[in-house]
Amino acid sequence: MDTFQEIPAGQFKNKCLKLLDEVALTGHGLVVTKRGKPIAKLIPYEDPKPLKGSILYQGDVMSPIEEEWEVMK
């Protein structure tokens, strides 16, 4: 489980650009707090994984099947 450094919103506002660079460089996220309560999480950006090759075709899933189902009570 990742642990995030917490920073009050006022400090985040004053150092926003520097903190963004830090998160990008280190890969460690931040939790922005307001009055001690978490309000936002800043995490490093990751390119989405391509979906090509991740889907398995199982045939026609829309047509009715010819199998009886038993209802359990």
C-alpha cells in the first residue's frame, strides 16, 4: 500500500508548481488536506495501457441460450 505525504491546502497553493514537478520526478503522490481532512490526492500520471489484445471473444453473448436455469430460493 502506498503512503502519501500530506500537505495543507494553503502550502499546496503556495508551492503548487514545485510540488507537481516533485511528484512527476519522484513518483510519490501527495494528499492535500483542509483543516486536517484529506480533500484531494495528487498522483503521478501514467499512460493508459492499450486494450488491444486484452479482450477475449467468447462468441454471441446476445442470443438466448437453450439451457434451462433453476431458480434457487
